[in-house]
Amino acid sequence: MTIDNRQESIDAQKLVAIRQFASGVAHDINNPLFAISGRLEMMQQSKRFWCNHHKQILLIQQQVERIRAIAERMLLFSRERKKQEGELDLHTCIEAALHRVPSLQNAQIVIKKEFAVSLSSVMADRDQLQEVFVCLVRNAFQSLTAQGEGCVTLGTRQVSAEEVEVSVSDTGPAIPSAQLKDIFMPVFNAKKEGYGLGLAICHTIVLNHGGTISIESTQGKGTSFRIRLPGVVRS
């Protein structure tokens, strides 16, 4: 076994251990959440208690839902999901993903589409690929929100007869080069809050579809994610 192969084997073992840990933590979180949710329902059913403490109850409920969402993402990352594959038009999939990111309605941030005139379809799970595009577009948008303006560009191109590419780029602040090697690790997070599982899930989905995902980030230019997938070859 070469050094590279040995390192890949170690990384794969680490990933399995992280997934098992994430699954265990998620289940441990969900158990007390179930009890808390039950008590909240009882509080809401008590008219006197609701009238006196409804603001506090709503705040608790919001935080419970936030914790539940974190637990769900941890479970999502920990599971090997079966693909519901079908022939998929990437342009249609990207457009559907854009509709799932309501925060894009910002007049100061421009959305550009640079789609190939002709693009091979792919064999893929529609929901899983949409999840990847939603995550990348949302991250690009959030990177621009702090500076208040900028551009998010979605592009597609036919790399070869057997491969297609989707890119999501933004003109926001660059990610420090020292962090790029860990960008797809589940413990990495460039944001101030959250657990950074989004890109790890994207990485897993793309690899499960036989593709690759890479990142380029340059100061003064922004960040680009590029996904390459096997295209459907017509005989």
C-alpha cells in the first residue's frame, strides 16, 4: 500500500467513526427533545399559563426546532442514503434549487446564469442533487450578505462526451488557503455558528454519484465550487 493509499484508508476509517459518533449524538439529542416538546404542548394547552408566558414558550419552541434541525442534519450525514436515480436535466434541477432559497430576493446581490446551450443529462437522485445546489447557493449568498452586494454565478458546461460540470461562484471574501484542505470535513465551519455539516453532506452526495467536487478561492475574486458528474452518453 502506498502512502497516499494508506492515508486514504485512514481518512475513510475516520469518516466512518465520525458518522457513527454523529448518529449517536443525534439520537441522544432527540430523546430529551421529545420530552421537552411534550411539556411545551402541555403548557400551550393551559390557557392561564399560555397567557402569562406565551413569549417565553414561543422562544423555547423556536430553540427546540433549531436543535431538532441540527440533529436531523447529523443523522442525514451519518446515514448511507439509497439513491432514487433517474435521468435528470441539470438546468431544471438548478432552477428548482434556486426556488428553495427564498433569501435570494436581495436587490443588491445579482444572480447570473451561464448555462451551456447543450448539456448532457445525468443519472442522479433529483432530491439529493438539489440539496447540493441549495447548500452551495445559500453559502454563496451568505458570503455576500455581510458586504451587502456582489454576484452569484451558476454555470454549466460540457467537459467531455462523458462528463459535465456545474459551478457555483461568488464574489465574496476568499476562504483562507490554510482552511481549504479541510473544507469538506464535517468538523469544518467558516461561519460563526452551526456545525458545518452542509459541505460534508454535499461531498458525500457527489461522490456517491460518481462525481467530484472541488473549490477555488482567491482574495479579490471570490470562491468557486465545481462539481463534475458522469453524463449520459447516447449511442
